[in-house]
Amino acid sequence: MSANTKDKRQMKSASRLYAVQALFQMEHSGQTVDAVRDEFETHRFGADYDGDEMAEGDVNLFRRVLDTAVNLQARIDQMTDRALVAKWPIDRIDPTLRALFRAAGAELLDDKAPPKVVITEYVDVAKAFFPEGREPKFVNAVLDHMAREAKPEAF
């Protein structure tokens, strides 16, 4: 794999992580998608905080995931609810996981990346937020169900 390909992959991974953080922030702060998008693009992508450099992101992917997640949130939440146990509707799960399912759902409905790539990427995001927990396995199971609903032809 060339360094350029690796860099692009890392930028896409960073954008997915940023999208989850942005969706979480929107839900908790009540900020608009435009305000949060601007903040992330201006202050997070490649920013340096006390010597810790934030990753560069793929701005186009970040914007596409955010916009699709916001515009199709009701549809994505319904897909997520169908993938969850009946006793655990999306509004009862961890807000970080809710943001993650919305970002991943946006990509599953977007047709730009294969479902297996989307699932793998967002399981990795779950591992970043929950390194010791069972959440990554839970995320894998829910996203697999969502992917089968969104793109049955891919399975």
C-alpha cells in the first residue's frame, strides 16, 4: 500500500471519528449542523493542542456523513431501532453509540463505501471510545443488521 493510499485511509477514518463527535456535540449542545461543521473544520482538523496534533480529515466525507445523518436521521433511527432489542429503543442507548449509529447509518444509505468497510470503520471508532467494553461487538451486530436492511444485495 502506498503512503498516499494509507494517508487517504487515515483521513477517512479521522473524518468518521469527527462525524461521530460532531453528531454527539449537536445532540448535547443544541448547536446547528452548520455551526458544528464549521467548528470542527476550523478548530479540529489538523489542529495542534499543546503539542498533540489532531489528525487531518477528509472534509468531503465529513460533510457528507454529517449532512446525510441530519437529513435522514428519522430513517436512520428507525433502522437502528429495528436492529436493537425491542426493550432498548435508540433513545435509551448511550449517546455516543447513538451518534455512531447515525454516522454509520448515513454511510450505509449513501452508497459510497461498501457495507463491510463501513462496519469495520465504525467498529474501530467504537473501540476508540470504548476500548475495554463490549460495545464494539454490540456495534458490529447492530451495524450488520442495519447494513442488511439498507443494502440486502451486498450480502
